[in-house]
Amino acid sequence: MSAAAVTLRLGHLYPGEMNIYADRGNIAVLERRLAWRGLGLEVTGIGIGDPIVAGAHDLFYLGGGQDRDQAVVAEDLARTKAGALREAVAGGAAGLCVCGGFQLAGHGYTGTDGSRMPGVGILDLDTVAGPTRLIGNLVIEAELDGERRSVVGFENHAGRTRLGPGSRPLGRVVQGHGNNGEDGLEGGVTGRVIGTYLHGPLLPKNPWIADTLIGWALEHRTGAPVALAPLDDTMEEEAHAAAVARATRRRGR
Ligand code: GLN
């Protein structure tokens, strides 16, 4: 299949429960950037109890949620979706998992009340809630497909996430807390799955991440690497620069 006239198939996991960080903004960016290139995006919501049909999605999105929503979702993931999700990403489907979604993409999350929520295990990481929330603007130096760029957003999480050897970090913290406020790492990447605490939403001011995901998902769809037509990102780059400037401005000014 050539990339001309392709429609990417996005599985939006738990749009009703995991949606507190303008997650729809991320999906709108994917849709627009595909449309500007003459490509389509078909979004399917996958909710509580819905199965994941093998081979039906090129890209998955799992957004952020409060601990109580996360607990419901964790139970449903383990019961109805974890095996199929693992198979889908092992088959080359891409994924973006943000904040609470990032935590559930790992092995599990121990919440603020001490209860353990199982994760899917598509990223090699584990998360335990700490006594304080890690909140604020976050700037990282990220690396994807051998390319390094600055990525910016906002973080707000109690969870402290630690990576295992099967995931590499999305990037190194320049400003902010990142995965746990201690090791200077942010996010996790395995194969074509990206997990991150960055939201705000993430993709409007970091179009490079959007295009990386689109490229991976198109490769899953068409079976071959796809060169994406460049877009005029002047406005996106200005938004990125303004967010970085705000995040790195010295306190007290
Ligand atoms: N409930 C999780 C935490 O506080 C995830 C937060 C979120 O998605 N904001 O760590």
C-alpha cells in the first residue's frame, strides 16, 4: 500500500475516563497534520468492556486521569485488553501514553492510598505515588529515531516512575521534575510506544513528536517507511519557544 490516500486508524483508549489534560487536543493535532498532507485519521473510542480487535489500529492513545478513574481503567485493561495491546505493539502499532496513561503502560501504579493498579507492560517501568505532587512547566531534551530536540509541556503527578532496562527515557530533564524528580529522566520509549508526563496538551507545541508518531503509524499501515511532506510549523515553533522561555525564566521575575 502506498502512503497516498491512506487513512490511519487510531484507537483512543478510555476517552470517557482518561481525558483530563486536553487529550483531545493531541488527537486534533494528529488529524490536522495528516489532513494537511492529504491523509486521513479514523478515531475509534475504546471504552470499558470493549475488546481490541487484532490488527485494527495503527496507533493507540491513552490519556491522563485521576487515581480513581485510573483504578477502574486498570482493572478493565487487565481484564479485557492487556494481551491484545501487547500483541498490537509487538506487531508494530504505535502508542502515545500520557501521565496516568504512561503509568498504566508500565507494570503497575501504586496510588496515593497504597492500592496497587496493574499496568499493561508495554513499557518497562513502574510507578509509586509519593507524598507530594510534582507540578510545573517541564522542558526536556528528547531523543527519537536518533534525532534530538527540545520538548516542552506541563506536568502534574504524584507518581514517581522508574524505568527498567526494557525502556529508554524519552529525554533528559532540562527544567522541572520528570519521572521522579531524582534521576533526571523523563518518559519512556519501547519500540514505537512513547510514554510521558508532558501534557498541556503535548502535541500542539511539539509537532516533531506528532510527526514521529504519524511516521511510525504509517509504517505500520503501509508496511514501509514513509517520508512525510514537511509542513509550515512557524506558529507551532513560536508556541514551543514561548513555552520554553516561560518554563526556564528565573523565578522571582
Ligand atoms: N493519578 C496519577 C498521579 O497523580 C496520574 C496523574 C495524572 O494523570 N494527572 O500520579
